[in-house]
Amino acid sequence: MEISLKSKALSVNKAWRGGARYRSKDYVAFEKEVAYQLPKGKIKGEVEMHYTFYIKNYARTDVSNLIKCVEDIIVKSGLIEDDSKVVWLSAEKIKSGTEKIEIEIRNYEK
């Protein structure tokens, strides 16, 4: 399954307030925006995922911090069963004038 989200990625650093206790306003807005764009359906079992983040602020962005928020929303939407089912993961960031997130999700083939 290939997914293209017309959304600016949210770093996990901006997702929480009060330590890691409460979702930030940025996270709540991001969650609504991403959930609306996700396809319906469910991929059962173990999965492999590849993320491509197209971002403007390329040099100041830690790509690993961009994954967690999107992954949690994918789980909450029911697209995959649980993030513990992700057994293979890759991510890249690409400098771009247009911010978006592309995700490939496939059943994991051992």
C-alpha cells in the first residue's frame, strides 16, 4: 500500500507538553489532518514500512523524530494492528519546497 499525505511532518519533540503526558495542540491538529487522509482498510500481521519525508527545513530535522507521530496515527486509525507489528523500517528525508509524507506499507516477507 502506498500513501501520500499532503501534510507537514510533526516531530515527536513538538507532540507533547507537560513532559510526555499531554498531547500538544500541534499534535491534535496533525492527528486530525493525517487521519483524514489515510485510506480505509487493515493490513494484518507483521509489516515493513518505508517513510519519505519531503521537508523544507532539511538540515535542522532529525528524521527519526518524524516517524513516531505518523506511526501512532496509523495504528490508531486501524490501518495496522500495532506498532509492535512493524518489523522492518526505513526512512529518508528529502529537501523540498513542498512538504509531504509518503509511506509504503507491505506485509513482511520473511
